[in-house]
Amino acid sequence: MPTSIKSDDVQAVLNQARSRKLTPSPEDWRDHWIYFLMVDRFNNPVSAPKNLPYDAKFGGFQGGTIEGIRQKLDYLKKLGVGAIWFTPVLKNCQFLDGKSNDGTYHGYGIQDFLTIDPRFASNPNNVDQELRTFIDEAHSKGIYIIFDIVLNHTGDVFAYESKGSEAPFSETPYTVNWRDEKGNARADWQVVQNIHNPPGDATVFPDELRRNEFFRRQGKPKEHGVETIGDFSSLKQLLTSSPELGNVLIRSFQYLIAKYDIDGFRIDTLKYLDPNFALTFGNAIREFALSVGKKNFFTYGEVYDSEEKISQFIGRNVSTSGDLVGVDASLDFPLFFTLPDVAKGSSPPSKLVEMYHQRKEVERNIISSHGEATAFFVTFLDNHDQTQRFYFSPEGNPHQFDDQATLGFGCLFSLPGIPSLYYGSEQGLHGFGDADQNVREALWGKPNAFDPNHPFFKLIKQLTDVRNEQPALRYGRFYFRPISGDGFHFGISNFPEGVLAFSRVLNDEEVVVIANTSTTTDFVGSVIVDSNINPVNVQFKILFSNKTNPTVPELVKSISKAEIHEVDGTVSGGPAHVLSVKLKPMEIQILGTPIS
């Protein structure tokens, strides 16, 4: 395996990319939902997980490999996966001697931004070829590849003098001792640019990155200070306000696109970057991708925050000057903060309405290279940074909350954006505890781990088919729909265990989604539909239900008078066209009219 990649090698790959035939981008990323997996925790076809049971809380390497993912491509294709996003595979610090880096199985502690970590390969001496083979085969099956990348920090590549891997915040940079290939902090290595030809496992790579002033070196954040300033525990923060550092990072990730034929980037900790660099990086990556034939390269960032914060880091604000368009979209954390509680009946559907109303106001002027930025938000119910998965399965009654999970999946695949499913959700993984390690199970250690007959697998496949068959669920305009229990008073449910109803409208087609989040009570009532699209006596059919023997809705009818509390707060008196429906407790229905 290579110890390091030199500048001339990088330039050669960049030059070749313009003549090499790379995989074209998708026409529209909303056509391809995303499966998110942790490389170390997904599959190893030749070895059991190092720590058993497979779902035990564990903070070390379990042994998942890139080859393990490749061998499950047919499984993922059958599930309906359109793109695979996986945790970082760039080389992390290699020393495993009980220091903090023992836990970088997750890949977020990068030491070399140009080299693939040999620990993710079945053959460490062949890691490059293993990754290329996996990506080529995924592309041959119509599955796109999204790298998880880190721009905010590196691994534990130096120690603070007399303090170790971590230090309290300091207003000025500390003296640091850079680590050698064994992880030893060297007192004679205090200025990294003075270290000539270090071993590939020492300090940090590429060569151009080895400058002390590229690192903040101020320890952990202030206890009540600015959150963007400081290390993530032992992970050392980069000073991304430096244009010179920015150029090194941009060139490194352009190289990775060219070498491995990547289709998109998920950007870790985007909100901690200098905003100008975030804008420059997103634009530079897009323009490079265009130059090598990837016309729709996709970038989305982790902004674990509010709508206001997200709007500062994505796309371009059309109300301000400037020609650059930054990162295309964001992980949809506002939806994640809201949807799970609504889907489980513990929060009223009106909370979801309020969230989207706020988004409309905050993101009104934000566009991406694809158009409206929010249409490409990556939506999700859970991920690797939580302490519990969306699905909960108690020991005494393991299937008690299956309907919660399936209702949530139905919402995820119907709401605007690009759905992202966390690995193992389709097999009923239900980690729960006090740390993120509880939701990072070694999936392949589960008995019958990749079962295509698992009820959740079959249901997600069904949702994929419905989404593929209904363009409105991918591109349609989005409207919340008032509902009524008495046929006269219509409004949005403002109480827990209420009914969530919304439509996706595209041209002359309306798809209506209704979810009854009550755990005990049927919903028998009406929902308003578009009268211009749906004349009286039109029959909606059930495209999807998470229940057996669902009740088919009645024909569309007209009501002359009603008290309709609209989403915007106004009240109207009719007339309206309505659809009468009946849903069981925790049932979701996706309804559409027959296509002639």
C-alpha cells in the first residue's frame, strides 16, 4: 500500500480525468433515495464481528470492509437503493495503542486526505483496487456513490505540549508536538513544516497540508464561547478561513472525484467551516465535476442546527451579490427534530406544519445549482450520531411499535426531498441507549442479517416502487391538507395522536398522503383535495398502506358549506372537494387517482 501520494501524482490524475470517461451524474437526485451505512459496521463476508453480540455497545473496529459492501450490492439494489452514502474511508491515524484514535472506526479522524484506509479492505495491500471495484460495480447496477468527507478537522495528529490529546481552550495557539508513525508526540516536532519526509503514518498528509498555521491549535471550545472555535475532543480543528488551506482541501477532494469516480459528497460538520470557504468549496467542486463530465455532482452538508443556520451555508442567497453557488443542500435536521415525534403520535401534526412554514420564510431566497435548495434536502429519521434508532422494539413485546416504524417510513418516502435510510432499518435494527455506539450495530452479525423477506425490507421496496411510479412524490408541489371528523369543521390536527395529511401535486396529478398517528382510535373523516384536478366522483386508489385490508376511500364529493381553517391561518367557508377516508390506528395511506 502507498505511504503517501505526491503532488505530481495528484496533478496527473486531475489531468487524466478530463479524458477519462467518468460515470454521468443522475438527471435528478430526487429519483434516487440514499442508503447510509457505516463501513466498519455493515458487512464482512469472511469474519464475524470482533465484539459480540453484534448490537453491543462498542467503540472499536468491528471489521466491516468495502468488499463486504460490494458483495451486498444486489441486496441493496433489490431494496430499491439509488445511492450509497458511506462513512469516511480516507486514512485515519493508524496507531492503536489505547489512545483516543482507537475509536476512529467511524472514519472521521483523517490523517491522510489522499489515501484510503487499509483497515477497510479485505486485503490491506489492495485497498485502492477494492474501492474501485466496488464503485465500478455499483455504477454498473445503477447505484451512485456518495463519499462522506471531513473539512473541519483531522485526526489526533499532534498533542498539546504537557497536556496530551486534549487541552482547555486558549485564546492563543498552544505549542504542539506532532505525532510520529507510532503515535508518539515528539518534542522535537513542534513545527510540522520543518519535518522532512515523515513516514506515511506520521503527522498529516498531503505534504501541502503540513503547516502549523493551517491548524487552530487552541484546544477545545470555550465552555460558553463561540461554538465554531475549537477541537472535537482529540480531533484537531483546521483553520478554514485560510485561503491557502482551502486550496489544499479543494485540490485533494477534486483528486478523489477523478480517481474513484465519485458522484457526490456529504460534508461533515459543515456549520463549523468558515462560511466563505464553504461557499468556495461547494462551487469549486461543482465546477471541477462539470469539467470532467459530471454535470450534476451533488453536495450536501451536515448543519446540525436551525433553518436560519442552514441557510447560511447552502446554495446562494439571491438577495445578495455574488456569483458563486455553494453546497447544494443540507441534511434535513429541522425535519428530523420534528417528524419522528409526529409519526409516533407524541407531537401534533401542526408542529410539522409550523416547521415547513418557517422553512418557507427562511429559505425563500436560497437557490442551489439544481434550483430550489430545500427540494433537495436529504431527509432522514435517524442516523449514527443519535443514541437511539427511530424504531423501538421492547423485549417483552418486540413488534409493539412496528406500525410506528412503517408509518414513519411512509412519511419519509412521501415528503419533499431525497430520502435517506440508515443502514439496518430495513432489518429492524433498534439500538437504544446512552451513547451513539448503541446505534452502530455490526449488521452482518445479526442472525439472517440480509433477509429480503423481512417485513420492513419488503415494505421499503414497496415504497420505492410507489415513489418511482409517481413523479408527484419526487417533484410535486407540497401542500398540507385540512382534515375533518364531522364533514364541516376542517383544520390541521393540533393535538398529539392527530391526523397528518398532505398532498404532492404535479401538473394534473395529486397524490394524497394521510397518516393516523393515534395508537388506539380509527380515523373516519374527510380530507380536502384540489377541486381543479379532482372533479366530483373521481375514485382515488390506495397506492400504499402499511396495514392489511385497508379501506378504499369513497368517491370525491363536493360540499357547499364548511368551516375550513387553512394552513396560513385564514378561515374560508367553502365550497370544497373532499375525500372521505377511514384509517386504522397508526395507518398511513398514499392515495392517487388512476392514470389513464
